[in-house]
Amino acid sequence: MKRRDFVRALAAAAVIPAGLHARGQAAPHGHHGHQHGAHQQGALCETLYASPRDAMQSPRETLAFLPAMYTGTGIDKPDYLAVVDVDPQSATYSRVVARLEMPHTGDELHHFGWNACSSCHGEAGKSRRYLVLPGLTSGRIHIVDVQDPRQPRLHKVIEGDEIARRVNLSTPHTVHCLADGKIMISMLGDAQGNAPGGFLLLNEQFDILGRWEKSNAGMQFNYDFWYQPRHNMMVSSQWAAPRTVRPGFKLDDVQAGKYGQALHFWDWQKRELLQTVDLGPEGLIPLEVRWHHNPDSTHGFVGAALSSSIWHCYRADGRWQAEKVVQADPVEIEGWPFPVPGLTTDLVLSLDDRWLYLSNWLHGDLRQYDVSDPSRPKLTGQVWLGGLQDKGPQVRGKPLTGGPQMLQLSLDGRRLYVTNSLFSSWDNQFYPEIARQGSHMLQLDCDTEQGGLTLNDKFFVDFGREPNGPSRAHEIRFPGGDCTSDIWI
């Protein structure tokens, strides 16, 4: 599908109808008996925080991990884990300082997570040492030892064929550690790439334990998830079957109901699906789930990518509800015969649950909202970073390709990091220049008092200049944890 046809399809699609137990209570908020760990360059960060407040007061991030992909670029090289220096006092600031190649080509590294996060706080011997790095296309799960974050080492590989054979699952996506040390991964499909998929469990030695859910009956599709044990709840979102998304976007698939528009709410202890909330045609493709970090909260947000909307989720009268609170309306763009949708592909919530950030991949804007009242977000900041409207600035003399996509926020909420690759086949349909010129990583400064965003022109990581040729950069994580991986119980 050509670029113009792809946008036409998205515009049209926007109007088409269509058992593990939690480990007790966390340490009280305000407890400071934990160790902050070593944040110096080249040292292991073992920090598992007792509360979001503790995490916000931790030392500044100095390194960032992110996968870089050759899948879909025409370069026959393995994808790799890149380590980027994000310390402005360092001589190698804004550069890739280490690379770990995967053993095979064609993985499509995508989202990834940790063997331990703050849900494990207080557990003896637990540390944030291993990255769990799945290949979305290959189904492999790579375990990477980052004891020395500047020299990551491959610890283990779980083959996709073994996962398919033992638990009939494929296409690993979101990774979360659990409070007891196990690791849970959302899987988008079965062994043949059909929906709905399920949830894979690994033990602390990264061996396959089985599936988390007792049954996937009633589950249409799978994508992201978040758990909130104090409310005995897990929520999962929907993309589509792997067979649907891998070849690229087709309007006919939307018309045929092959993309999701609902949220699933689970009983966390019983591992059973309790309730499905259908978002309707205004909630097509609900992807990223960003729940409040306060473990007592029953509020969260989900971004519906295709409908370019944000939904506030909450519990009322014993049932889970969802209300649309943000809408990025289609816009007229010169040369296009129809309004173009925003395609809201990622969002991130600050640890104090006040600031919500979202990216509109097609429009090219990145927004900041004050969500102190989660039912009434207030737009407080907006910057343009490329996209179809071509409003983005040049950075170090280079125009920005694509639009803002993956987001990650520093623990103190003051720095927002951005990359621009979505998914290889979708990139190639719509922004083919990413494959030719490579991806990039940007950083914005966030006003956490009055609101506002400012692009840091001193930070620009150009993945078009990598040793093996231009690559795509995706999700971002820090050795000390971040706003989309840590869960408190």
C-alpha cells in the first residue's frame, strides 16, 4: 500500500462503526530504608523503590537502553540493544556508547522490560539486573545481563518455537515482572499467529512456567497490560492478530473487525476475565495502558491509536468504566483530499500521576496534559516533531523523519525522551524514509510546575549513522527504572 493510500485508509477507518496471588502490601509511602544503588556510569543500578515518591527523588538517569532494528530495512544484520549516554556532563553525551547484537536476524525487537521492578521491593536479593527483550516477529525472548550497563551481555535466549510448542503462544509484546519475581509477557497470538493470544509466565531463572490466564475465553485480541493488586485487577488492551498486522495495514481488515476496540478487566488473583468494556468506533485499536502509579488508585488511561483518542478508565458502582477525555481531530493537510487522523500511538504518565504525555505519529505533535482531574485533562504543552504537517524543526541541520512515537519520562518527570519508529511494515508503508535514513532519539524538557515542553537542541541521537547502516529505534528504558515499567503493590 502506498503512503497516500495508507493515510486514506486510516482516515476512513476512524469513522467505521464497528493463578498468581499478589505478595502482600508494599512498604509504606515515605519509607527510605532502601538503597539507592549505584548510578555511576558503568555500575549496576539495583534500585527498587518503596514508593513513587522515592523514585522521583532518585539520582538522574545517565544511560538509556533501547532496541535498534534492521528488520524491514533491507540490511541483513541482527537487531541490537543500544546503550545511549544521556548524562549532559559526559564527554559522550547524546551518543550510542555500546551495542549488543542479537544472535539472529529478523527478530523485530520492540517492547521490553525488567526481571525486577519496584513491585519486588523488599524481596531479598532482587535487583534490576536483567532485561527481557522479545522479538515481536521471531517470537524469541532474549535475556540480557546489564550488571555493567555499558557492557551488556546476552545471558539466555528462549526460542519462539519452544514457546509455541509448549504453550501455543507467539508474538511477545509487553514485559512486566511480578511481585514474587516471576515475569509475565503479553503474547499477541497463538502458534499460528491467530488471535487472541494470552500471557506467558517465566520463572526467576527465565524458564517457561506456562500461561498466566486460566482461560482466554471472551478475549478477542491482546496487546498491553497493567496490574493493580490492591484492587485485584489487571487490565489488557487490544491490537490485532499477528497475521493481520505483520503484512501492513489494510482498511479491509478494520471493516472486517480484525482490529480491537475493547479493554479486558481481569480478576488478578483468580486469573479470570471479569469484564470487557467496548470503546466503540471512537476507541479503535486501544494500545498503551498507563495506570496511576499510586497503588491505591482505581484510575488509568488508555490510548486508542486509530481513533486518536485517550480514554480515562475508573471503577464506579463495582464496575470498570471508560470515558473519552481527549480527541485529536483529523486535520486538513495541503495535497490530501481528506482530513488526516493523528494516530495516537504512545502515552506516558508521570510518577506523581499529574502529567500525561501523548504522541500523534501522523500529525507530528507531542502533547502534555495536566490530568490532576483525570476526567478533565488540560492541554499545557505541545511541540511539533515532524509528521505529515512537516512542522518539526531541523535538529543539528537534519530534518526530522517520521513523527514522534515511543515516549519515556525520567523518574523525576523533567525530561521526556522520544523515538520515531512504530512497526517495520507500518513504517515502510507510511514513512519509508525511516528505513533509508534511520531513526532518531530526541529529548524535551518538561515544566512540571506550570506545564510546558521545550526541545533540548543539545540532544540528538542519529541512528542513521550506525556502523552497520541506518537502523530504527523504539522503546526506551533506564537502568534505574522508568515510568512505564515500575509497578507498586
